[in-house]
Amino acid sequence: MLRKRTEGTSKEEKIRQAPSPNASNNGDEPPDRPPQWFISEMEKGVLRIESVIEGRLTKLSETMEKIVSDNEVFRNRIKCIEGKQSEFVDSLTTIQQEFDDYRKATEGELKEMRECLDDQENRARRQNLRLVGFPEGVEGKNAVAFIQEWLPKILGLEGETFEVERAHRSLQQRPADGARPRAIVIQLLRFSDTVKIVDAARNKGSLQFGNSTVMIFRDMSTALYQKRKAFIPLKRKLKEKNVTFRLLHPTTFTMDLEGGKRTFTTPQAAENYLKKYHPDLVPRA
């Protein structure tokens, strides 16, 4: 067996040492240099690779140039948009300022118009009075005759005659039995009678109709009523301090103070004055 293995090994070495059939017989070439055909093929392959790479680089360069060009276009567009945006912002600021000025002017005009309309409404009601406390239904079918008969009696003015043009219950749903009766709204022919009735009611203090207490108020708009209602907290404070005051129509508030009579048209103005000059009446917060 050893002999066979030696023979096999000798054959393999001879095969490896045998020259390639394509090898050159030129004895000048070193034995480890690649054959010429291999070098030629490698050069062709390198040229093809270089050509492919160059083509790819050319396309990449063109793409990059297009991207740069597009970016420049986008940059110019963005600059244009920013410029337009700045113009729009300036225009919007101007419009906002003009709108604010217009709104202030409009609000002022609307306030003035509301005050004029409210004044006209109260002037139209200046001969009206609201009588609160008469039991429901006592006026019967002729409220005018009832008021002309009973109003001088409860005021203590039996010799006076008041000409009433209209009289009716306030426009509300009829209350249930035992509930607070609706007010009777009357319109007098003469404004002087309205003043006379209000003054007489104030001087008499308490007005009685049978077992019912009757109160007489001027008829007025809702806005004027809210303005007069705002004086209630101040009136309570002054009443506790025994200060004489009067709330005249429409919102004239007078106080009899040590320095004399003072008149105001808003509760805030009256309270500010009292806090400054009469802190004993209305203490500072």
C-alpha cells in the first residue's frame, strides 16, 4: 500500500508541475506573471467598469445639478412668499387697526343711540305710574273709573281730581289665588298730576287700601330701572347712618351731608365721594 500511495503522489505533482496548454513558451517571462490574455481581459473589464461608473457619475452629476437648480427655484419662491407674507401682515395690521377704530366709533354711536332711545322711551312714559298692591280684580271691568275714585282717597287728596286716560293690569299671566297681584299701570292726562301723586305718596309714607299696602312708582324702561336699582346698596348704608337722601327721576341722587347737599348721577361717584370726605358713613374697603 505504501508503494501505491507514493506512486499516486508522484502523479499529482507531475500534473501540477505540467505547463498550461495556453501558456507561452517565451523563456523571458517570469514564471509567476499572469498570462497576456488574462491581462488583456482584465484591462477590458476595467475599461467597461470605468465606462459604467463614468455613466453613473454623469447621471448623478446631472441629478445633483437639477436638485441644486430646483432648490434655487424653491429658495426664490420662498423669498417671494416671505415678502408677500410680510406685506399681508402689514396689511392685516392696518386692517385690524382700522377695524378697532371703526368698532370703537360704532360702539360709541350705538351707546349714544341706545341712550337716546331709552330717553325717548322714558319721556313717553313720563305720565305713567305703576300702582302695586291693589288686590287682583278689585278694579272690576272699568279700571279707569276705579283709579279716579280711589287714588285721591288713599293719598288723602279727596278734593283733587286726576284725569286718567288709560289703566290696565301689567301684561303678565294672572297669578294664582293668594299670590302677589299684578301692578296696575295708569297713564294720566297731565304730567303735573304725575308729580303731584308721587309727592303725595312720598309724604304720606304708607298707603292703605283695605288690608293691602299700596305703593306707587314711576313707570320706566328696563335700562333706567337697572340704573336706579344700582343705588339700593348705597341707600341701605345711608339709612343705617340716618343720612337723608332722595333718588329723583331719572337717576339724580341727592344726600344731605354736613357740608351741604351733594348730588350725583351714579352710585360709584357717590360712594367715592363719601369714602374720601365722609369715611365714617361709608368705610373704605
